[in-house]
Amino acid sequence: MKTIKEKLPLILATAGTLVYLTLIFNNNVWMDEAFTATLVKGSFASMMERSMADTLPPLFNIWAWCLTKLFGYHTLTLKLSSVIPMIALLYYSALRIPPLYNKNTASCFIFTLFAMPHLLACTVEIRMYAFCLSFVTMGVISALYIAKKNSKKDLPLLVIFTLHAGYSHHYGLISLLFVWAGLLVFFISKKEGFKSFMIYAFAAAALFVPYLFMTVYQIKKASSYFSTSQVPSAEAFLSSLRFPFVTNITPLSALLLLSVLAAAVLGSSKKEGLLLMGIYPAVLILSYLLMIATGRSFFSGRYLIPSFGALWLGFSILLFSGKLHLPEKAAPAFRIAILLVLVLAGTADYAETFREEYAGDAGGMLSFFAENIGKDDGYIIFEDEYQIEWCLRYYEPELRKYAPENLEKIKGKIWCFVTPEYAGMLDEMPVKSYNKDYKGELSFDRYCFFVYELEKQDDRR
């Protein structure tokens, strides 16, 4: 029993690895994933050119591009680009957190990495969020070593992790800026080691000069992305504030939020735990202040994901590393009750993520395309926000999209894809003037659409 307890962090890290791996053997992607997947398909120069036309730093794209060149361009390889950094974080936490605190703190935190809302979904997604989260969290662990153990080697590590996080996502840098600010206050009050800290801080700042030029360039190229004149609302703020705790079961979401608040209140003797939990609301407040000041809306709740590692590490520290403000006999029962809530939330989240990853697999759609789509075929589509169109650029890159008014330019078969909410467009011109041969309904990931082959009324093919 003692041996199991001693090795529990590593056991849970291995369990988390297996959980991640069970979710990636599918061919489902959604719009954002398809965007990233198509971006990294071509040459390095092409990938960088498209990355510069985006609004986010390119490090994850470079990483995913390298993986596809080493192991082949495939959905599994692309999903591994997110999974591998999270697996590294699991084992990094298992090795480095126990010397700082204890095995229970490390075990609780590692469990949250594959059990709490959104963390599974972002880990198996072809996007930069898990990649960024892993480096932000490693940076947080290094900061704790600097403050608690006076670790000299962790200052350069913190610089490295900050660079990786910042060049992955703007909100990775923002999250760690709060950590650097906390260390600045720490060294000012401590006085000893301040000079060494400032040298590394200036070195990190210098290494971010290319990032600043790149960001300015990207904003100019994609200015329309930041031009939405939508004043942020209190409802949107509160929705983002509860985002880390939202499961697909509303009462369970409320129970998880209450559990975290209870741990924060009753475990508040560990101030660093509260500070780490405070990073994500600080990031959120800063974002809303900037939106109010500029009159623009650019924030999404997903931008908080890089700070989720700090949130759950702070929570684990409060729950297992400090003395709870409870009678001594009540503390174990409280911790067990909280762990039970975590298990319930993790079970619900895994079931939902598994359903999303494997329900509506793209296999049926790809088989239909292989059997029916020809070289000169083209399609028109009626949908919302170009989501299926982006995915088809990944699944069927040779199938070209046309505007409805350009149907005459299609040399091969004319395909019409229609999502259920746009079915009425079939009775609009110019589609109305074509015979429509219904081929069935196709689906993948979160999308479904009806398929028609269009034929001229005076020339049936």
C-alpha cells in the first residue's frame, strides 16, 4: 500500500496518458482544427506565410508541421501534436511537484489534467491550447521552485517555458506575465537574488522583440478580426468566469464550482495556491478592461485555457498542502468529498469527449466521396460561417467550391451540400432551375448536411 502511494503520481500520469490516447483514434475534425491541419500541410515557407496571415503566433504550427514531416500527414499525427506536450506535463508534474509539496498534491493535480472540463477536449484537438497550457504550467512550477527552493536552474527554465508559451498563444504570455509580476514582488521584498532575476527578465523581454514585430504585422494583415464593434457584456463576463467548471451536466457544474470555492476558503493558509487560482480571473478581467477601453470584442472563453494548469495546481495546493480551516477530524472527510466531485466531473467529461470524438465519424462521408466524387466535380454549399467548407479543404482538398452563380463553370458533376437550417435555399435561384437528385445525409464531428447532385433541367446527365 505504501509503495502504491509513493508511486501514485507516476501511476496517475500513466493513467492520464492512456486516457488521452483512447480519444485520438478517429478522423473527426471541426473547423478550427481543419484550418490548422490545412495550414501545416504544405512546405515550410507556405506554412509560415499562412501563419503570418493568422492572428496567433506560429510555434504550434511549426511543431505540428515537423511532426507531420517525420511521421506522415494524418489526423492521428496532428492530434498527437497536442497530446505529446500534455503527456510531458503529466510526468513533469509527477517528478517535480512532490519535492515542492507532497505526493497527494501532485496526484490531485495530475488527475485534474485529464478529468476537469475542457482539458480532455483541448488535449486531443489540433489546436495550440494544450501545447500552450503545458508550457505555461511548467513555467508556473519553475516559478514555485524559484520562490520556495531558491532554485537557480529554474530561472532559465522559466525563460524557456515563457518563450514557448508566448510564441504559442498571446494568452500564454499574458498568463505567465502575472507569474513574472508575482516573482518581481517576491524578489523586491526579499532583496536577495533580485539582480539575477532582473537579468533573466530582461533576457526574456529581449527574446520577445521578434514576437512584438510579428504581432503588429499580423494585426495589420488581419485587422478585420479585431474590428467587431460589440461591447462586452456582464453576462459574457460571468459566462467566461465559470467556463473552467462547465460540464454537460448543469448541477454537476455547480457542484464543481462550489467545491473549488470551498477549497479556496478553507485552504487559504497556502497563499500561493490562491495566487495561482487567481491568474485566470486576472487574465479575464484584463481582457474585459481592454475591450471596454477599445470598444472592441476579441475575447473567447477558450483563451483562458492556457491558465487552467495554474488554476488546478493552485486548487490542489490548497486542498492537500496546507492546513484546512476545519476541525482535524473533518478535514479527511472534506477532502474525500471534494475528490468524489472531481471523479464525477471527470467521468462526465470523459463520456462527453468520447462521444464527441467518435460519434458521427468521418468514415462514411469519406467513403461516399471516394465512390462518387470525380476529378472535375465541384460543389456549392449553404451553411453558416463556412465551417463545413473549411473541413472539406482538409478531407477532400481536390473538390473545389464554387459560388452558386458560377455553376456553369463546373465541368464534372455539380454537388450541392445543404445544412438542415438552410434547406430552403434549394428553392432559390439559381439552384431552383436545376433538377435535384437527393443522395442522402452525411455527417462528421459536430456537422451534418444533405447531399444533392444537381442536373440541368434540359440536359439530364
